[in-house]
Amino acid sequence: MLILKNPEFIQQVFDLNRYFTGGVDNMRLKDKKVIALIDNEFEDLELWYPILRLQEEGAIVKLVGPKAEEKYIGKYGVPAISDYSFSDINIQEYDAILVPGGWAPDKLRRFPEVLHFVKEMNTANKPIGQICHAGWVLISAKILKNKKVTSTPGIMDDMENAGAIWFDKPVVVDGNLVSSRRPPDLPDYMRAFIDLLAK
């Protein structure tokens, strides 16, 4: 009973509980800033699962598309509203970038700003996450030569023709690049991405 009357002990127990149950003091990515690129027909899970996992770890994630405050619709109908347009972004203010799969990457790769973002992140050795068809964006940014990667098998030839070394694995990490194949691989993908960003 004396223990329960000790406010310092009670505070210590509360703090430990918050730590071991993932409270704010245990957020590995607190204040890290991440861009998630969007355009219509993104793969819904490949956008939202990474965003939610990063937010759980304390990261600040901003959706960036061709237009600011625009609604973009995923392949399966889930909407996403952009926070910023490409032209609003100073890429040097961000710690990492995510490129979702779906058909959006074929649109995203046509924007010079997107290719600039990816090149700048690569030059600065900051984490770049890509899954499924997102490899198309990295191909157009010309950063894959001699890089170990994975992707949906459907673009394996494209990745290899861009100079990449392709593996059929749930996740491949090569330096600052984290790549994955498809939605069932998302847990492995995000564990690797979060570990890299937390370093």
C-alpha cells in the first residue's frame, strides 16, 4: 500500500507502460518527414499500409501529387487527398520518399519534379521505398544501375534492362533503396523501410 501512495513510483510505472506498449516516447521515427507520391490508380494497400505504419512510428507523412488538395482514387476505389503539389515541395526538407505501385507509377514517372525528387533522395543517400510497379519511377530517374532490387515480376525485364540486379524476394535492401514485390509482402517491406529510416 505504501508503494501506491508514492507518486514518483506511480509515474515510473506509467512511463514504463507507455514505453513498452508503444507510447509516444517509443516512436522510432518521431519527427521524421516522409513524402508519399500519389496519382490516380495507385495500389490502395501499397499506399495506405506504409503511411499508417510510418505514422504509428511517429513519422510525418505528406501526400504529394500533381495538384495540392486534390482527390486521387486508387485502383480499388479508396481515395487519397494530396497535401501538396510537386511544385510545393523542397525535397531537402524530407528524410525519405515512398512510391506506391498500381498504375500510378506510369503517370508519376512523366513528371520532371518526381524524377528530381528521386534523384535528390538517392544522391543524399536517403531512403527510397518502392513496391510493385513503382520501379518504373526509379527506372525513369536512372538510379538503378548495379542496384539489387525486387518488384512485381511483370516489370522484371524493365528493371534488368535499366541495369538492376533483380531478385524474387519479399523485400530487398541495397543501400538507401528498399524494394518489394506486392501487397502480401508489405509487412516485410515496412519493417525494412522503418529500420533503415530509424538509423
